[in-house]
Amino acid sequence: MMNLASHLTHPVFKRVGELADERGQRAFVIGGFVRDLLLDRPCKDIDIVTEGSGIELARATAKSMGIRQVHVFKNFGTAMFKARDYEVEFVGARKESYSRGSRKPVVEDGTLEDDQNRRDFTINAMAISLNADSFGKLVDPFGGVDDLNRKWIRTPLDPDVTYSDDPLRMLRAVRFASQLGFRIEEGSLASIRRNAKRLSIISAERIHTEVNKIILSPRPSRGFKLLFKTKLLHKFFPEMAALQGVEWRKGVGHKDNFYHTLEVLDNVAEHSDSLWLRWAAIMHDIAKPPTKRFDARSGWTFHGHEDRGARMVPKIFARMKLPMDAKMKYVQKLVLLHLRPIALTKEVVTDSAVRRLLFEAGDDIDDLMILCRADITSKNEAKVERYLRNYDVVVEKLREVEEKDHIRNFQPPVSGEEIMEAFGIPPSRPVGDIKKAIKEAILDGDIRNDVVEAKRLMLELGAQMGLTPSPSSRP
């Protein structure tokens, strides 16, 4: 049996083993730390399982290492503390049984074998002994090492039982496959398809936590293809599942917008680790199914899908319990604007059009350009190169206009309060009209983004409205 003692260099392992021996307990490091150790991946989370009280062993270990703060979760029978830059969590070995309508198990004290039986996958069920007489010995009853070598995701026991007991494990299977580049073993994959409907007992928060990890994986399309194949996607994100398919009429078909979206997502992932930019990639064409129309002359169209998609974003975020704050607004903005730079590549790029794009995108303009470049997924290489060259022209124009006019995060140089003071008027429609006209004049290039020019225009507009400037406002 493999011995990994030389890899257990953190002092917590020896201390746990010594204290467990004093108490007559068996103790092991288990789960993700062991898996990542064998995969040579960094891992800062250490899970300790012991046959006995995990909370008391945690307290004793922390005390012996001079660690003052131990977080105890009595309801779960766990305790956790930080040692150096690692989080160390302790739990007593247990066995579980589930009722059909809940993923919350009935928990009893158990042995290491019981604890390994309840684990989700063979690669997460491996344990390493910490007791002195077997320190470093790998305990691998389900062939986890072999599955790591084969790059398999497989359940320790009958997958129908594993997934039905806790349906979140189905999403975890997809997540690990996506993160590690593994494949789900066929029997396990078939079981996920059979049990997909069980996802209904999982909270939206737990679902989106796993989905976000899939989105952040190196090649997220791998995970979404599995979610689609197993019908899990249809359960929590039907709008995305609806993107799949090609419809033909009179010999004219449109592209499969599901697989196009996955290409865009992977393209974005190559250039950015931003979760919310990746969400914008997922959502950018989300409204194509409801806006799809066929015209005998122009073929398939999706007019207005960017506007309708932007209106769909808050509804989808709310249902999935994703944050309804600036992050949602950011995704909504990028969905709304994602066609604007593309339009600029097809025509003469005017300063006015660039100013308006900079004004509306603000600090998110660079992310918008990443999304738009990622949206070029044609199989025609010459077409792709042409579009990318056009984008280079737009980017250069954006830089030039920003340097000259400082439009990004633009604030009108004359405030509503200054307009009211200039004409001695209360808050009213003329104030808003003057402020808007100044903004439009700057964006159109009729005046510079300058206080003096803006105030001059303010007085001209006021005169046209019959407003009398106060003495201090007259030039």
C-alpha cells in the first residue's frame, strides 16, 4: 500500500497523530487534500476525520500548537482553525441515512469505513493515516488512485443511491469533471440522467455555488456540455438549454446558439478569470430563442435580442439567487452593449459613436471588448481575421477619443444645481432639458467636455427657453 508520509510536511499532521494516539483514536486526513496531493495540485484545506470526537481533537490540537481561536459548529459536529495559511477542519467519522424528500441526512457515529462509504466520489474517499504506527499509509478501499490515473469520476457505491441521497453530488460530478479535465464514468453518467429531476430538492444557492465553480474552470464548456447531456441544465437554467438546436426553413438554417455560446465562454476564459464577465458571455445571446424570426428575403433574424436579453438578466439572477447588485448590473450592461462594437466594425467609425460607447460602457469598456472579440466564432478564418483587424481600429479609436475627450465615466461639467442657480429657478423640467442638451452636445462633438463651453451653451439654451440669467451668471 502506498505510503505518503514524506508529503505530510505541515506540523498539524504529526500533532494530530500524537494526540489521537494519546486519546486512543484513529485519525486521518481525507478527501480533497489527499486527492490534490496525488494530483500535485495546491490545496489549503485540510480535512481531518477521527473515530471519536472531532471537536475535542480539534481543541486539543489547537491548544498544543498555540492556536487560540477554534470555530466550533456543534450542530454539524465539526470544528475548524487556521494553522499558518491552511484551514484545518475536524469531524468525527459518521454514517448517514437519507429520507426521500431531503438531502439532510440522519447522522450517527461511525468508523472510517462508514465515513468513506458516504463520500461522493472514489477520488474524494481516499484517506491517509496520521497515527504513529501507520503514519502516511494510504487507505483507498474504492480504487481512487486508479480512477485518478484513468481520469474518471465514479461513486464509491451504487450511483443511484449516491445521487438520489444527495442530488447536489450530480453537480459536483460535473464540476470535478470540468475542473480536472476528467470524464464521468458511463454508469455514473447514466445515473445522473435518471436522477436529474431530484435536483428540485436542492436550494438555488447551493446550485449556483457549484455552477460558478464550473464557470471558473479552465474550459467551462466541458461542464456545460455535461450539464446539457444529463438534463441537469434544463432543471435550473432552461433559458440556456433552449439555445440548443438548429432550425431550417427553405434550405436556410441558423447556427446552434448553445454551442456558439460555449465557444464564446471558452474564448473569454482564455483572456479573463472574471466570473461575471464569463456570466456575460453565457447570457449575451440568451434572448435569441424568443426573438427568432424567419424572413423569406433576409433569412433568420434575432432583432432586439440584446435589449430583451438585458431585461432577462435580473429575472434569471433573481431565480438562481445570484447577487442582485452591481454584479448583476454589470452583466446586464454587457449583454445590452455587446453588439455595439460589432456595429462599429461594419461602418466608418465616427468620434460621436465612439464617445457614446465610451459613455455607456464606462470602466467596463475593456471587458466589453474582450466579450466582443470572443463573440467571433466563425469557421471562416479570413472572416475572423478581418473582424479582428476591424476591432483593432475600434480599440485605437477608443483610445484616441478617450485621451482627447475624457468621456469614460463622463459627468456633465454643469450640474443641475448650477443650472438652477444660474437662472434662479427651482427643480423643473427646463433644468433636466438643459442638462441633457449639454450632454448630447458633448457626445456629438459640438462642444468639448469643458466647463467654459458647457456654461456658454447653458446660457444660450436658457435664452431660447426665455429664462433670465442671474447677474452672477452673465458672461
